[in-house]
Amino acid sequence: MTAIWWIRRDLRLTDNAPLHSALQADSVLPVFIIDPIFDLSSARRKNFLYEGLHVLDKDLRERGSYLLIRKGKPLDVLKQLVAETKAEGIFAEEDFTPYARKRDLETEHHLPLHLVSGQTVHHPNTVLKSDGTPYTVYTPYSKVWKSILPEKLNLVPAPENINTPFEIANEKLPPFKTNPLFPAGEKEALVRLEEFLFRKIHSYGEERNRMDLDGTSSLSPYLRFGMLGLRQAVSVARQAAAEKRGVGAEVWLNELIWREFYIQILYHFPYVSKTSFKPSLANIPWRNDESEFQAWKDGKTGVPVIDAAMRQLKEIGWMHNRARMIVASYLVKDLLIDWRWGEAWFMENLLDGDPAANNGGWQWTAGTGTDAAPYFRIFNPVLQSAKLDPNGDYIRRWVPELSGVDAKDIHAPWKNGSKIKGYPEHPVIERDKERTLQVYRLSKEEMKAWK
DNA sequence: TGAAATGTTGGGGCG
DNA sequence: ACGCCCCAACATTTC
């Protein structure tokens, strides 16, 4: 008897609950389906995914198995595969995005699909207020989340052997290029996790916001595709916190909880992917200036920290977390461009681009979301830059035109008056905090009046 | 996971 | 020794 392990966002063998369940059968067929909907997804994220699948295939072959690739609509592909293999069960890790839920519901209707929890530590339906409604504020959510965390998560180790039927027609993996900065795969994820735990986590609390240092875990692309499981990350974070290895471990644990917080927000309030969580800020009269948007995307706004961050994104498909908040605030609060434009650009470029986390982050910055920054909180990019890239090393790393500018002038070179070759003389816009506040206030008042 | 304005406090210089 | 002023450091308020 054969079971199908349908792989989606769980490209790993360690602590893989659906794989573990499938192994009860005599043989297991690991399958990844290249869904036509991927055509709408970002090229660089697909590249990372395909490299990840290539690595997963190698990891499986070390265990006597391999990865079967099929292309097409998941339901059609699975129906076909069940017919070919006489498989009696399909096991998959439950995924909580609106698209995934619809796809899985349809599949469950026609096929013996068994959805297994594993993407999160707590299922979105299990962390609820006493009246049964979901939390929309992070702090109480995280308190309850921690209070119901079991003593041990009982991670399931990677199986040593997987018995797989080999006689099934396989398709070729689409071509990809290896990513030198973020090599895909579970082994790489585990190396990074170790590195983070032994070298960086101690100072994570103080250094995670410093854009010029390598203080973050840089695990997000791996978590995005389940090359590392959130449960694994939480398990080691908890252990490190218990061993009192600095406050860093607790800070990191909270960052991981933010992930689950936004996963459950998108699960319970799927409309947030289309519009503002707060109805009162759903109709902000954005300026939406196309040429300013272009300057932002290209990293040519004339504000060094913004340009550094946007070029980092374009070049490597990843951006420092603090930089994400600064560029998002600049787009939304200074340029007054719809946060959804920024959200879409991030999704197009981030290796870790995830519908829940990305949407949550943008709505937080825009002030439109759950537990959002109040709308009057506006980042001053120059102050943030001076504080969190004090020597200007981050800026010089990504904006070579500014490599000769010293720390004193690099955060706001236009104030100095001297021209820099190849770099805008003035920022694309003169920041106007009052204008932003008015636009937001107006939106709120109009909503009230309309009611 | 803001910034800036305003208020409060306390140490030190000075007559 | 004392009051006065200055100002940095910190706290509070406001948007």
C-alpha cells in the first residue's frame, strides 16, 4: 500500500508531520506539484523553490527515495496519481492562506486527503479569546500562546529510510540558478540555525535592529518554504531562553510568535489581503505618484537609507527587517502611496515573501492593520539611519555612489550642499508630516460622517 | 517596532 | 552655605 506525501511549504525531512504519517504505509511517494498559479508568483522566489526541490530530491535519494515532480492543477494531478499508484491516502501539511484552504477543501472533497498540522506551533483555531473570537492584538495573543506551549514539542527526527516506488513517470524540474547568498535546502537552514544559536543569539536583542551588522537570523527564506519548521525554531529558541543565554533568545521567540500571529490573522480575517483591517482607514486618498513609486523601487529616492535598502532587495531578494519598516513607512507615510503597491513589490522580490507576514507588516506600518502602529507614528528615515547605521556602512555597501561620503553627512547628504556624482541632489519629496496626518485624519472623519 | 515638544529633575558652576 | 541659573538626562505628552 502506497501513501502520497504531498509537499507544499514543508521542504524538509525533520519534524515533518505529514511525512511521518505517510510512513505508516508500506511505501511513500513524495510529490511536489507545480501549480499553474505559480505563473503569477515571483520569478526569484520560484527560483529559490526549484533549487529547494532539487536539494530535497538529493536528500531523499540519500534515504532510498526521490522527489516526484508533476505539473498541473493539483486536483487533476492528484487524481491521476492516485489512479496510477493505487495510493490509499494523501498526506499534506495544513496551510492557512486563503488560496491553500480553498485548494485543499476542494481536494478533500474528491480524494482521501489528510491534512496534518505542522506549519505552526498552535493551530489558528486553538489560540482564541475566552469568547471564542481571535486575538487582534499581539501582546495578549503572545501571552496565551506561551501559556499553552507544551513543555516539550516532541520534534520528529528525519526518517533514515523511505521506501518509494520508482516506476512512476517523473517530470523535469524547471531550470534554476543556485543562489549564492541564500543556498536553498534543509541542510543549509540547519547550518544557519546552529550559527545563529551559537554566535548571534546572545546579542540578538541589541543588534537585530542594526542594519550595518549581521545580527538577524537570516532564516526567513527557509521558514517561508518550511526548509526549517517553525516548531523547530521555537523549540531551540525556548531552550536557549531557558538556558538564560542572554535576553536575545526571548526576543527571537517573540519574533517567531509574530509569524504565527499574522498567520492566524490572515486565517481569521482573509479580507486583509485585499483591504485594510481597520474599516476607518480603508479609503485613504493616496497620492499614488507613479514616478515617485518608480524611484522608490529603483532605490533612487535621494534618501540614502531608503535607496540602500531598496537596492539590497533588488539585488539579493532579501532586506534587513528594520530597513523594511523604514522603506515601508517612507512609501506609505511620506510618499502617500497605497501600502498595497509596496506589499506587491515586496512579494515580487522577497525570497521570504509570505502572504501573511508581508501583509501584516505592511498593514502594521500603514497603521491600517491589527495591532498597528498608530497612524501618527511616522519614521524619520534620517534619524533611523543615523541611529541604526551609525557609521553609514550599510548605505555604502548598497549605494556605491556614496562610498566616499563620511558618516557625518551620509544620512542626509543634501544638507551639506556639496554635489555627489551620480546621486540625486535632493530627495524625491520634501517630507511633510502634517500633510500625512491630515490625509489620515480626513479619511477617519469621512468614514464617520458617511456612517 | 516614532518623533518632537514640553515638563521635571538634579548636579555643577558661580557669585 | 545658599540661591540662582544652566543644561543634560530623563519622563511625559501630543500628534
